Amino acid sequence: MKMKSKAVVYRGDGTTVRVEDILVDPPGPGEVMIKMAACGVCHSDLSVTNGTLPLPTPVILGHEGAGVVCQVGEGVTDLKVGDHVISSFVNTCGKCRYCSTGRANLCEAGKLTPPGQLMGGHQRTSDAQGQALGVMGGCGVMAEYATLHENSVVKIAPGAPLDRCALIGCGVMTGWGAACNTAKVEAGSVCVVFGAGGVGLSTIQGCQNAGATMIVAVDMLAGKLELARTFGATHVIDASKSGNLVKELRKLTGGGADYAFECVGHGEIVAQAYACLRSGGTAVVVGLARPDDTTTLRTASFAFEEKTLKGSFYGSTRPRYDFPRLVGLYQAGKLKLDELITRRYRIDEAPQAFEDLTQGRNARGMIVFD
């Protein structure tokens, strides 16, 4: 049945987000409806509103969520009403060349889905006036109810708190995966992480889990640097107070880092991450930059120093494998999730959550539904 729901909508008019009453259609073939428990307020959501991540509007925001399946569409066999699930903003068909070779985050089927629609090109949400609403990343889970394609949903075992598990749907997976899946950080390594927001803190955790012995966090906010220490950073640098950041990092790390992670989304910082590496080191671009952002590097350094620059999309995740794996690490006390949530908000407080995100007040704000 069709459900009435509150949702966080961006209409592309240059104003902030607004909370609206919407209608959510029941799931079609291969789809499920989720009663959302929580949704993280991620920088990618903010990127939709400031043009960094352009999407057709109006659009329901939210891609980092968790909840309980409440309706199941025709043909769905792997999910049932009552299952606990995490949303994934990457559709994984399980059949294309990328899914078949363990690179599900690059799934071809997901790339063919038009922005704002579910896999298959469907839209299942509309506003009170009947206007169709797009959904961010095939999810649109910043809402009390959301209908998603089954390929955008990952089942997890019940027992873990859903508001913490929601973080795995983007920020934690992106950061932890950049360290453990993309870079494959080796034990004993020296790592530098630029940006100590939710993704950066998760990258720090990934480096720590992989056995890095020196982890340097770089940020411009003292509060985030202090938080970085609690997540495993052994050293911190306030970039706003550094006269020559690369020189300082190379001195601190004894000649350069083995791995450097750019978790902000700026070309200039990508260049700094690359420059602070020792010969043979790897820099990983994790942050989401504007479409017109560029990076300039010394070409000769690739040949003479054998440095590597690579991207990491969604932490090179295999959602159906990695999501339950991270839930298990959390339940075993080996992954911090509770500490990432700086503040919880009701859905009516969503505009304040976005303002707090803009001002850098939160590691992660979390909208929690009744």
C-alpha cells in the first residue's frame, strides 16, 4: 500500500533543504519498502545542495540509512518483511564484469540507471501535489519510508542498533574501505589522512585495523583533530597553522608516508597527499570534488619515484560482503560507530543538521525516525 511519509527534499532553488509530506508508492517487481530507522547527514547530501554533486531536482536526499523491510514486491526472494537492512547507493546486479570480478562498487547496471531513479528507471515517490520526486543515489532514505530496488539493499543480522549500522551505508564504508580494500594498507605502514570528518575518521580506523604504526591526521579544526586521536591517529597536524604542510609531514614521517588519503575533495589537497609520499608510496583520492576541480602533479615523479595515485569509489566495497563484515567488527568492539555520531536530530530538525554540517560541528549528524 502507498505510505504517507515525511522526507527531506531539495528543490534546486538555491535555498536550504526542506521537510515535506510525500507519498511513497508500494514496491514494484524486484523492490522493497523500508521503514527507516535512521539516516546519516553526509557531505554528499550537502554536495547536492551546493552543486558539487549535481542531480535533477526536486530530489529526496539521503543515501546512508538503515531500517526494517515493511513491504516486499513481486519476485523478491532474498528479503522478507521484518529483515534489518542497510541502504547502498551503488546498485549491484551480481552479473556484470565488475560484479563478477569482485568490484561490485563499479557495477555497470548501476551506471546505466538515470540519476534520481531506481534501477529499472522507476520513480516511486511524489509530493503532496502529485509531482514526481527523484531519490538520491537510488535511495532517498532521508525519509520515514522509502521504496528501493532490492539491489540497493543489504540484509544484516538483527541485534546491532540500526542508527549505528546506518553509518556503514556510506561514510564508514567509504573511509574504512579506502584503507583496507583500495589501498590495502600493510602492517607497520606510515599513513597520513587529510580530513577528519566522518569519512576521514573511518579511514583512520581502517589504517589502524590494518596495522599501521603511524597515522597522522590533518585538519583545520582543533575539535576534529582531538576526535581523530580517539579513532586511532598517533599524530595530528593543524593545517591552518602550518607554513609548509608537505615539508612538515615529510619531516614528521621520516621522509614521507607509505599511504596518504585525501578525504576532503579538493585538487590542491590531492597534490599535497601525493607530495607527502615517500618513493613507492600510494595516494588515494577519497573525497568528492566539484566537477571542474583539477589537480596538478610533477609528471617525472611517477617514473623516478614510482609513486601511485589512485581513486577509491565507495571504499571499493562489495556491499553484500563488506556491510555484514563491518557490522561484525562493530559488535566485536573492533570498529567505533557510536563515537562517530556527534548529534541526533528529529526529521523536522533536518535544516539545522545541514547547517551544523556546513559549519563543521559534527563528525556525523544522524536523523533518527520514530
